[in-house]
Amino acid sequence: MCQEARLAVAVLDRSPATNRPGVAAILALAEASASYLIDGHIAAPTQVAAAAAGQPTTRAARTIHSARTNLLAHINASRRAVTLGSVSLAYSPPRRMASGHRVGAAYRGVQTWQGGTDLWPDGADYVPPHPARVPALMDDLIAFAARHDLDPVTQAAITHAQLRSIEPFPQSNDQVARSLINGVFRSRRATERSIVPISAALSRNILRYNGSWRSFRDGDATPMVEMVADATLRAADAASRLAETVALLPAQWHEAARPRRGSAAHALIDMLVDNPTVSAQRVQDLTGASQASAYDAIARLAESGVLTRVSPTRRDTAWAALDIFNAAHGVVSELAGASAVTPQRVRS
């Protein structure tokens, strides 16, 4: 299964459609959305688009947008190796101190547990290591992630399960752990450009996923490796189809809007995959058009359904190519199951 998964990832990574500008960011959005879906946080495509445009929206949408940004930063920083610094980026962007120095995320300083009561871990489902042990355990994890004598899918599965077990950060440990799967893929050169939306496939059977983690904690990594391999295979195949769908969008938008060749609208359409949210000023910056031409371009594309306004008021108006956000949502729905992402479950 691991060999099949590696082959599917290779096909995804070498696809011309996958290598188009903007596609990796769309795959990262799908992965971030699905990773938070596992923990019950869901946002509609319009809400996520609003977050991407910097507009008021739900907390879940803002969290997903931030997670996508963190995921991309982590994967880019893991090109040579997964490091403590790249893992820190998956948790949160580095903070800039008053001195100008940048510092990464700090490990948790208190004992945590899952289940039980808020006051005491009696009856808890899981009690992670004492905070004093976290730095050494993370050093060991990074050393394991740096090895090159293991199958990359196996290595990614174990690295992610071990970080879940260490629970090094005050929060979001499960999301960071799943980010490490793509981080290991990148550091092992299993991917060079693409991102595998593996959380979407894992979320298809959360009971099995959590059961595999319990088996891992009990000393048996096989169920987790098998589940991650299966999820990688299905996610890579779905991502390849997503990339092909996205590659067709500009032609569909041109057909819908029929902009005059040489106009700002015509130029903007070919930039929307890489810039799925825009304002009038952003259109000017991208196309070099005048303010009047930028507004005309937005009006034409909005009238034809290519762009949708995602700002609550007409002040600082922002627009989004919702086809992009719907595509990311669609691949999550396909892999996780449509019932998992229905509007009835959308939370704030």
C-alpha cells in the first residue's frame, strides 16, 4: 500500500495541472479545511473566501485561513529537512520581539490530558508526557523525521502520530501533527510542488483514525501506517482530479464573461487562480489598469458570475472567484463524505 501511495503522490506532483500557479495554495486550503473538520470546525466556501480577503467572517473560517498560511510556511521550510523551526511554523507564525528578533512557538508549560475532568486527569483517555520531557522528545522526533532509510509514507505516518502523542504545544497539536505528513513528504522529495489533502481522506473514518492512534500509543504502528498510506493514495488521486478541474476554470470564465481581448477583465481572468480574492486596488496592481478600468473589470466578471462580493458592506469591497473555494470544498466533500461538510454542520 505504501508503494502505491508513493506512486500516486508522484503522479500528482508531476502533473502539469498541479504545477500551475495557485494550485498548491488551493490544495493547502483543502488540507487545512479538512484538518479542522476532523475536530468539528467547518466553514462554508463563502466564509473562507471572506477570511482570505481579510473581511469579517466566522472564527472557523479565520482559523482555516490561518492554518493554510501556516501549512504553506511549514512545507516550504521543510524542503531540506523537517526541523524544530519548520514544526513551529505549522503551529503559528514567528513572533517579532521588541528587539527585532523573531521567535517561534513555545512548548506547553503545564500538564495536559484528554478526557476526564477539567480539574484532574483521573479517568482521562490520554495523558501526554510531562512538560519537562517535551524538549527531549521533540529532539528525538526531529532526528527520526530526518532519516532517509525509511519509506517516506511510513516515516510521515509515524512522525505525525508521535507528535500527536507528545502534544508539545498548548493547542492545535493534532492539526500540526497532520501538517507534518506533508512536511515529511517535502523533505523526502516525495513532493516538490504539490500538497496532499490527506486530512480529508483521514476524516472519512475518524473512529478508525483515532483507534489507529491508540494502537500506536500501545506500541503497534501498523494500523496508523496502513491508514495513512490508504488516505495518501485516495487524497493524491482526488487532488490530481482537482488540479485538472482548476486548470479548466480560466477557459470557462472567459466563455462566461466574454471580455474584450486586451481589457483588464481579460487579463484578470488569467490571474484569478493564483489570486482568487481581489479588490479594485488589487486589480489595478495585477493588471496595471486604471481605477475606472479595474471597476469595469470587476463589474463585468461579477455580472457573469465569475466574481462574487464577499465583503459585508460596499466600503473596502472585496470579491472572490468562488469557483476556487468551491473546488477546495468539493475535494474535501468527496474524500470525507458529503454529510461531513453539509451546511447544517457549519459552525462559527
